[in-house]
Amino acid sequence: MLRVVALISVIFLSGVAMAAAEPQAGDDLATCRDRQAETQARTTACENLLNANRVTGRDKSLALVIRAQALISKRDDDHAIEVLTSAIELDPDNVGAINVRGIAHEHKGEDDLAMAGYNLAIQKRSNFGYAYNNRGTIQLRRAALQSALDDFNLSIKYTPKFLLGWTNRARVRTLMKDYDGAISDFAEAEKIDPAAQQIAANRCITYGLMGKFDQAFADCNGLIEKQPKNIYAINNRADVSMMKGDFDAALKDYNIALHLNPNNVRAHSGRGQIYERRKELAQARADYRSAAYSLTKFDELDVARARAIAQERLAALTPQAPAAAAARRVALVIGNGAYKNVHALPNPPRDSKLIASVLKEVGFQTVISVSDLTRDKFFETLQTFAAEAEKADWAVVYYAGHGFEIGGVNYLVPVDAKLAVDRDAETQAVVLEQVIAAVGAARKVRLVMLDACRDNPFAPTMQRTLSLKLVDKGFSNIEPGAGFMVVYAAKHGETAIDGEGSADSPFATALARDIKEPRVEIRKLFDIVRDDVWAATRHEQQPFTYGSPPGREDFYFMAGK
């Protein structure tokens, strides 16, 4: 899927994924030093030098920066920070390393550390235009528009041929309603690169806000004609249709975006606003929930704004909980095993039936039990369950099947996924946030159990463009919001055992047994499940729990007497 970058921090000394190569005797150092060299060749040359331990001092510091940029391009920010810290220790005045480390911190949601890095780089080199641009992006996300404008002005002053400085300033000027200034900046950007995608995509919004809808649609339509799957441009065109008051056209585009990527936050938020205008409040709440929840600390500007709108409107539209004599508890149990493009998993459908049976036994009023969900059926099932959760005190999801982390995002895998490239997970799989959203409407207990930390069966053939750190197995650690509880069958980064032959998985076996014990509070229950799985697997598998239910009340699967 082709993507437009809306507003980004830029890496000084650009770099892409590393390529393996044999060390070359003559020109590696010259190529590694050469800022005009082709990116792949430069990355390879720097890697050759580092792997052969043929550089020291400032040259080694520079080579480490190039290595770190390759890691950042794969979203391996933790490793990049380690590499960059070593580069800075070798050369404390390497402002490129300081700047790039700021970017890695920014991607991790550590804006204070990123800002400190950009400030230090500027302190050491007052005309460092790239660092001013990067600092401006943080100011913009913080809605400090004048500070962002000041930084982008300095970025342009010191690096006038830097395209993102112009387009970023155009974005700020648009938000400040200086539309003529924004159009002028887009024109300057076109002089640098007339084909740059972000010019037409973002100018489309500026023209829309000016009421110049013909020019706006000309920009967005031109880009979409070239790239029919460009979701960023499709969302922008939908936003312009909203500005024009053509809600049917906007709804059509948001639906197109969601057909391409059912996880898309902007499209859910925008579609929710249309449904709310039309008084279709249940559907509006469903879309707002799909956009509201995040398990990571960093959103791009447009995503962050869409998510904030969804959170605000969801809170406004959420009905007050009615008084109830007995808690209503609902569950969704999914077992995906009949995978079409990789080896099947025999156990998940059996595990899910076991857990569904036990939940009915302990008194859940509604248990939706399904197996072998395709992508579209998966999202449809989550939406159906979310409507049930709105009427419940407890909402529980149990999922067994393939699931893993790619590029810092956790995915559950439908049975029709192909995942030829790691980025395909965005559009072919289900982000964990969408499962969180499905339980989010419940009034008290919002619990997700993932018996899915299995090896990635797509790994042998999957083309990798993102982080290699955890692409083969397991989930990454998460930070669910208050009142949510997420239980992994195996600790983040590790794999769960499927069960031998006809046996259920160790997690499903322990959960089905322990959940029936009366008067075991839910937090204690999952401690017991963890210990039982740890013992049953001879210390090979350790479940892990994130978050917790509300703290002022105890919750029991089996209340007992």
C-alpha cells in the first residue's frame, strides 16, 4: 500500500534498511562519509566498516548513525537509541547522532527526551535546520502553533532546499488560517520536488478550508488516480467533502478507506461524526470506540487529532449505566485454526469451545463462540459483540490462533491473511486495539485473553521492511488504559505452547479449571493461572497480565457463597 507522509520528523543523513555485503577494500570509508551517495550503497559501506572493525573515533560515530537510521526505518527504536548513544560517546559534537536519537525517542512517545535532544543539537549547531524542523513537529502535536511556526521558519532559513520544512510550515499556516501563506509554501515545495505526494495531499485540505472545493478535489483526485489505495489521500478527500457538507460523498470515501484498512483511526473517527449527525448513535459509538483506544504512546498528527475527537464524542454519547440487580456478563470466544495460506492450528477451535463452555457454566448470560474468522468476518463479529458489551457490566474476549507483533503493533491474524510483506498486517490483520474497543463499552470489567503468542508462520516467506526484533514470535508489551485487563498466554516476546495431540493448550487448560474455583478474585485468578501454566510447561511458558479492572470493587467469575 502506498502511503503519504503527512507531517514527519526528518532524519539527518537519511538511511534505509541495511543490505548484507562483503567488505570492500578501497572505497567504503569514502562512501560512508559521502552525504550525496546513494542511500543503500552508503548504508552497506558503513556496515562493512563496522563489521570489520575498521573505523574509530568520528568515522565510527558517523557509521553508527547510518546504522541507527536503518534501524529506525524498521521501527527498531530501542536498538537505534543504544547505537546512537554509542555514537555520541565517541563524538559528543555529532549533532546528527543527537538529532536522530531524538527521532527514535519521539517514535517511542518520549517527547520530553526527544525535545531535549533537538535542543541540544541546536545548542551545538545553531543553524541546524533539520533539528528545528523536528522540534517543530513536537510543538505542533502539542498545539503550540506559534512555537511550531517559529521552528519551521528557522528550518527553512537554514535549509531552504529541504522540502519538508516548506510543507510542514504550510500545515501550520493552514491551522493558523493563514491560507495564502500555506499555498505559497506549497508552491515553494513544488519548486524543490513537483512530484512530492504530500504537497497535493495536504494542499487539498488547505483549499478545502478556503472553500475552494474545485481546487481541493483536483489535488486529492489527482493523487488518488495515480494511487487508488492511498488511504491518506482518500481520508483527506472525505474530510473536504465534510467541509463542503456532502456527507454522502464523505461516507463513501471513509467506507473505501475502511475496506482497504479496517483498522484506520481517521476513517472510523470521520465516519462516526457522520453517523452522529444522522442520529445513528449506536453506529457512531461503534466507530468512535474503534478510533478511541491506543496501546502505544505515539500517533502522527492527523491520527492523534482524529483519536482525540473520537474520545471526546464517545464520552459525550456513552449512556449512563442503568441500575441493575445482577451483573450482566457477556463474552466473545474466537478460535482461529483453519488458516488458508499457512499451516493450520488444530487446537484453537477446540480451546475456544472449552472456554466458551466454561464461561456459560459460570453464569455468563451471552457467550458468542465462533471459529475460523476471515478478516471481514472478524471485524463484523467484533462490532456485533461491542453492541452486546454496551449493555453489560462485564465484557470478555478470549482469542486463540495466530498472533504476533510487527513494527511495534500487536495483531491477531484472520484465517485468510496472506502477509507477503510485513506491512500487509495493517490491512489484512486485526490490531489489538480493535479488540480492546470491542470490550470498551462494558461498564466494569473489560477483559481480553490472548492464547495467541505463537510463532509467526509467515516469517519464512514474509518480506521484511520493519523491525526484526519481534517479527517472528510473540506480542510486544502494552499499556492498556484504566479499567482494562489484557492477559497474554505467554510473556511478551515469547511463544505459547499449543498442546500435544488432542490436548488443549496449557493456558486454556489452566484457565478452564481455575475459573470455576469460587471466591477467587479476578486479579488473583490470573496469578494462579500463571503459576499453573508455568508448572505444567516446566517453566517454558509464563502468562503475563497488563492492566487491571477498577480498583474499588472485587470481581469474581464464580462468586460462591
